[in-house]
Amino acid sequence: MSRFNTVLLICAILFAGANNAIGDTIHLTEGFLSYEPASAAVLVIPEPVSVLAFIGSDGGHSPGWSCVFDCVPGTVVNTSTAEHDFDVDFTIDGVNYSGTGDLSVTAGNVVVPEPPEPDDFETTRTSRFTFEGTLSGQTVDGQRRTLRLLGRGTLGITFLPSSVPGTTRYGESVYGFSSPTPELSTVCLIAAALFGVALLRGAERRFGVS
């Protein structure tokens, strides 16, 4: 077996093993996770799986890193966050499921800005993030399904004027999904193609083919 065919075989084995291990994987390209003080966090995904979840619906919910009131300019906050065992309804392939979800967001640091100018209502800071979550639910007739969610995008955080001089007030943070995460099959195909090109160039050098 040639080295090129060996690479393709290894990729096929890895891809099949990964699919068996993670089950249904959904790459998110639309939707958002949002937080604001004194209200539930909201997870909205329009497709390919339809999700609308209100997390911490008892109110007053905000990510653990947020300063909420009296945010001191220059303070560095890590904008990663996580939610566990929240109630969720989701729809996929036209079937409705009810169950629970978990999510984890890994994001960078953001520096609290200076208070907005009098003519400005808010100041916004941004950061890139990656997202991973799990939804598990069942239909009314007991059929169960578990989805793995993967995504990435840009976080936008707004800071508002505060009643305390020299500080700002946390307004809202929105983690918006955008570009999809690369699939293992795509990575393997690219690697195999590059390996094939390298073999052809090696053959050209050995046999003097131009």
C-alpha cells in the first residue's frame, strides 16, 4: 500500500471513530447567546436545530465575570462563561424534544473602558469566542436524542453610563455565532491533498520529470 493510500485510510478510520464517539454534531453558524442584568440569559439558534432557551429564568442572571454596577475602567475581565443543566426545548428534523442542556464558552479578556462621553449612550468592546454545548431531550412518546453543538464567533459587550462618577455600568453581552468550525473530514482531505502534492514533487525530483 502506498503512503498516500495509507494516509487516506488513517483519515477514514479517524473520521468514522469521531462520528461514532460524538453522535449528532451541529456546527452553529447563526444565532446567539445573550446576557443582561436582571433577566434570563437567552440562547437562540435558528438552524439547523431550532433552539430557544431561557437560562436562569428567575431573573437577575448575568455571567459570573460581569461587574454589573460600578465597573472600574482598566479592569481586565475574562469573558468565558458556562451554564449547566438548564431546561431547553429544541427541534431537529421536524421533531420536537424537551430536556436539558449544558454549554461552555471560551473567550478572551476585555478591558473595561472609560465612561462613555456625554453624547454617547454606550461603549462596546469585542472578543472572539469558541462554543461547545450539549442538548439532551426526548419526544412526548419517549424517543431520546442528544446533540453536540460546536460554534465560534464574536462577543460584543456594551458598557453604559453609571451613577457613580468615574465608573461604567455593564449593559449587555451577546455571543454571536458566525463561521463554522472545520470538520474532521475537511481537514483530512486537505492533509491528504498536500501529502499527495509532496509525493508528486518528490517523484519529479527523483526522476527528473519537469
